[in-house]
Amino acid sequence: MLKQHRVVIENVSPQLQGGAFFIKRVIGESVQLYADVLADGHDVVQAEVVFRHATAKKASEVRMVDLGQDVFQASFTVEKQGFYEYRIQGWVDHPLNWQHGIGAKLKDGQHVRSELLDGVQYLKFLLRKAPEKAKSYVKGLVALFEDETTYDRAVQEATSEHLHHLFLDFPQRSLMNTSKTFQIYVDRKKANFSTWYEFFPRSTAPKPGQHGTFKDCEKLLPRIADMGFDVLYFPPIHPIGEVNRKGKNNTTEAKEGDSGVPWAIGSKNGGHKAIHPELGTEKDFKLLVGKAKEQGIEIAMDLAFQAAPDHPYITEHPQWFRKRPDGSIQYAENPPKKYQDIVNFNFESKDYKALWAELLDVTLQWVACGVNIFRVDNPHTKPYYFWNWLMMEVKKKHPDVLFLAEAFSRPKVMQQLAKQGFSQSYTYFTWRVGKHELIEYMTELTQSEMKEYYRPNFWPNTPDINPHHLQGANEAMHLIRYALAATLCGNLGIYGPVFEYMVTHAMPGKEEYLNSEKYEIRHWDWEIENKITYLIGLINGVRKAHSSLQQTNNIHFCAIENENIIAFHKWSDDRTDETLIVINLDSFNTQAGQVQLPVEQLGIQHGESVQMFDLITNNGYIWGNEWNYVSLDPNLPFHLFHIRK
């Protein structure tokens, strides 16, 4: 059946690929919506956003504002976790068109007696829709419009703001058209703002040669909390395979006492649902999770969906693995790299439904232990749609659970994982060093469509990556990289204590750590405090105190004529907190220059001064000009200014 419409709705944003994927927000964030809404002729067009939470019985409506050139805009705030849906509705607004027309004719000196009578139909519509307190006023207007002796008063009321607002509040919506319905997924605030610290639990023992335990990890919680971290991430804590176990520095033959790679999961002691016996018991782990929460820290676990050759799954579910022609299990490869201690699940198995169900059960077991954050290992080597299914199944009953995608891969691969629902994603920040490449990358993350679905998490280093610029790097370079990660991005993480202790020795010619903890237990003196640990604590404290630094997208890079200095302005959504960060990218030399204050962004009038309060040194400055001199020594290579107007 043909349906008559006059209004066209196009270019609804934000939305992803015609609604194929949902956009993302966290609780309390606003959704700024835009759409092209137009009709034939010159009639007045109106539009609104209709939105509701998935659990709400009734939808809410927000009228859109006409920005000109047929572009309409509106916003609303998301207040609950889970899915929201939204759509745009547009219509030719005959009552407003009538009111606009009568006003134009009066300005032209025309007599509008007939137009007043025409307007009675719109008043009668209001009588059906308006509340009781307004009906007496509308009834009076009907009588006024129909009485020839009250013309002057009638035209005054016909063009009044009072009547205009009644027409706005109770629209007639003639020949209304509706856009497609789009979705938003809303996470808790930690999806936008988190500060991660990673260490290997097995390397926490107080004495060399011992295997660390969860009890040893408990003793380190105050240190982690004092440094300002709120997520403590553990590599896999499961039994480690003994077949084809790797030795130190990734040698293919393990020697007596070699501990193996935590990501080679499974042995006679159990698999993904078990805990390495030397770490402790499930009870010990739950106690650690509880102790961490008392310190304001969440324990993040590693989801590594792969198996060692002696994992119980191999014998219990051989159909979940790919076999070679000779009948042996195919171990993992990424030619020319070989991972002889790991075999991959065959996601093309005919028994894939049982495999998926088991991996979901693994995840839910650890959620039941109190884990609400998972770092997912190599998600790009498993089907995208598997991850969408697993994450949505978990979030049905556990909306607090967050998933970080560990995928340093091609851009579209990383983007696809984020579209499928990962809460956070690793990034290329680890390799972005120069000023222009940092600005270019941040612009891509915050000014393109990616800002609607890709939540970056900036890591200066990881157990897998010892980047060239940190190999042999001095203290200043470590401070620069941490300050960049902490201020550019709402989410960041470091692998410690190698980062703060500046343990940077690398395998020759590779971005890999020499004597990597991936292959051996290390002994650390966790009592060491230095300038880096102190400043990390200060920076993390500043992040917690300033909402402008608790998000990524509100950023403006400021001009400064020095290629070794980067400067940027950040602000909270409500503009109640604004900061300006200046960082010297040269770890050896003092750098200086004139930084341009973002006067338009700040809403500063010509000649108006602002106070710049350095949140690290507690020094205050008055900037009375648009261009202001800064000088940064490598000993303290950054300013974190709070802007006080």
C-alpha cells in the first residue's frame, strides 16, 4: 500500500553503516544528533529525536533545532547501561506554517480575516491534545478568531509566542516520515576512563627463585593504588602446558625449571577454568579480587582462547582442533613465526556451537569470581561474529563487564573488532613518536567516525612490545611517553615494573625484551621508588581530579612553532573543567616556543587574561596574551595546566 510522505530524512549522524553496528557511549554522556530534514515547497518543517532505553516502556522525544540549510540538530543524555534505540521523525508542520504565513502577511499590510478562520482547525486540534489548563485559553482563541469584531486582538494572539509554544509542544505531525532505528550501547564510565597496570603474578615472590602467589600480589596492592592505577591486569593465570614448552628468550627447548609461557594454556593440572597451582586456589584469587576492590582497583584477566598441546580439551574435544594429514594437531603459526607450544581452536569445526558455548562458560566462570574486565588476547585471529555473540551474551546479565581488544593489526581489522562490541582497543600509539604523527593519529581517532565506536587505550609498552624509542631510553623519554598517554587518552596502561624501572634491554634488532618475562620468572625489588613512580602517581592523581582528562575526544591541538613541543587543549563535555597540556618531545634538550592560547575554544575576549595553574608543580601563571612563552627542560618535560578563567 502506498504511503504518502513529503518529508525526506537523510544523513542521520552519528550512525554506523546504516545501523549495521551500534555507536557507543558511557553513562552520563550526551548524544549529539544531526540529520538533513527537508520537504518540497516552502512549508515549515519540524523534526524530533525519539529515543528509549531497551527496558523502557515509553519513548522520550527531543525537538530538533533547525541550523539552516535543512540541517537539524538535537541531543539527549544516556543515563542507564545497556542498549538505547533512536530515530528521527520529520513532518510538515501546518500550524506553524499557518502562523508563519499570517505573520508575514501582516508585515506586508495584508488583511488576514480569512486566514484567521483557517487557523481554527489547528486550534481545534490543540483542544484534543493540550492539557486542561490550556484548553480554556484555546477555546477563547476559537471564539476570538470567529468573531469579526475582535480582529485586532485576534491577529495579536495569532502571532503570539504563547500560541507558538503550544503548537511546538503539541505538534500535529502531518504526513510524518521516520528514519531507520539506530542503536547505542552504553557502558559504565570505566569504559572511557581507566588506568591500567600490568605485571606477572608469578614474578611477585619476595625471594629470587621462588614462584609468586596471589598472596604476594595482595602485598603489592597498596603500591599499585598509591601510583594511581585502578585496573590491575594479569596475563593468564592458568596451568601452563608442558608439551613443547618454550625456554628463556623463546628458545624451542625448555630446560629443567623453565616456567613456560602463560599464554600456552592447559596441562594435566587443568585448562581455562583452572588456576596455576603455584599461584594459589580459586579461593585465594577471589580474596585477591576483594582486597583489590578495597583499594579501588579492579582485577583484569586475560582471555586467551588457545590451548597448549596437553590441554584437557585436546583429548576431551579433539573435534575442536585442526589436524594435519598425519593425524597430529596443527600448532599455531604466523609465518615465519611458529608457536609450537600453542594450538588454536578450529572455529570452523562442525561442533562450533559446543565450542562457543564452552568459551562463554569459561568467561562467565571468571565473572562469577568477581572479574568485570577482560583483556582479550589476539581477538583478530578468531571470527568477529563469535566475539559479538560472546560479549552480548555476557552483557545480558553482566553489563558491567568490559572487554579490551589486544589486536595490533591492520586498521580495518582493529576497527571491525571495535564495531563488534569491544569496550576498548589497543592502538598504534606505541609507535607514534613525532609531533605530526601524534596529531595525525589523534585527529583520526577523535574527528572521524571512529570516535563513535573506537575507544582507544594507550600503552607505551607491553610484554610483547619493547618499542625502539624506549630501548636504552633515558628517564625523560619514559616520562614523555607516560605524560602523552595519560593526557591524550582517557584509557592508558603500562607493563611494569619494567617501565618505571626503565628495564629496556632488547633482543638485537627486534622490538622484544631481552630476558622477557613471557618466558621466565623474574625477581623484582618492589620497594624501589624513583622519580618516575612519583610522577606517575602525580599524573594519575591529576587525571582522577580533572574530568577533561577522563575522556579522549574533546581535544584541540594548539599552534606552537617548535617541532619538538606538542600542545593541546582538553575540556569536559559540560565545559566545567579545561586543561592545557604542553610536552617537550625531546628527551635530551630544553625546548621553548610561543604556544597559541585557544581563545575561541575558551570563549575569551580580546585582552582578557586567564590563570594557568600547573597541576604538577603547583605554580600559577597569568596569560594575558594569545601567544605565550613556554620552556621545558627534560628533567620535567611537561606542563599540565588547569585553565582558570
